[in-house]
Amino acid sequence: MTVYTPRRAARVLLVDAAGRVLLFHGFDPARPGHRYWFTPGGGLDAAESSAAGAARELAEETGLRIAPAELGEPVWSDTTEFPFDGNFYRQEQDFFLLRVPSWQVDTIGFNDTEQRSIAGHRWWPPAELAASGERYYPPELPDLLARLLPPAAEPSC
């Protein structure tokens, strides 16, 4: 029987002016071949609100510093179960949408685990991500982005 450690987390759908979402490319240190793309964010401290944790994680992982209130309310929540580094987690997580004109990602705030398990980052157009054949979390990400982001405007003639 698998025993899951409960965990609360907050994640950010960081979207630039071109409609691309920032994702990190990482892997599980216990399973280096299991590579995947995922949003900025992570575990919450004991008494931390989702918005405060999302803002803290965004600053640590990307260098972008914002007030938690700038995130507004979560746009989506779910519960996921996953293994990482030999442990099993049941994570309740809130997702926030934040639009920026652009952003130069600064990963100097990565902790030891992030330094060992994140290989890079990329700004993904949602349609390209959906068609890529790459593994990404959450699996609903392209559908979620399609609901949250307006379709690209057609060029006028």
C-alpha cells in the first residue's frame, strides 16, 4: 500500500504578451528518465495562503516579484498524486493566472532540489505544447489555457 504525504501547493500560469506560457523542464531525481514540463510554483509553508505561496515561488523560481494580491483568485484547483525523489505525495494545488508583457527568467533563487531536477525553461505557445508529444503537468494544461486565454486575433487584410 502506497502512503501519500499530504501537501498544499500553489502554481502560476505565467503568460506573456504573445500568449505563451512559461514552463520548466524537469525530472524526478529518483527517475532521471522521467522528464516533463511544469508551471512555476510549489509547496506552501504551514500557514501560508495560496496567493502568498504562489508569489513567493514565482520570485524564487523566476525572479519576478509581485504582491500576492496581484494574482487575484485561483483560476483552477485540483488534487494530484505523484512520486518525487522516492516519496509519494497527494497534493492539493491552486493555479493562478498572471499576464506579463515579457519576462527574462532568473533562476538564481532555485533551491537545491530545483537545481538538481530542473534542466531548463521555455515559453510555450499552448497549441504547440498540446501538439508536441512532450509530457507536461497538469495533463489538462492545454485545455485550461484554451479556456483562460482568448484566441489569437486573425491578421486583417
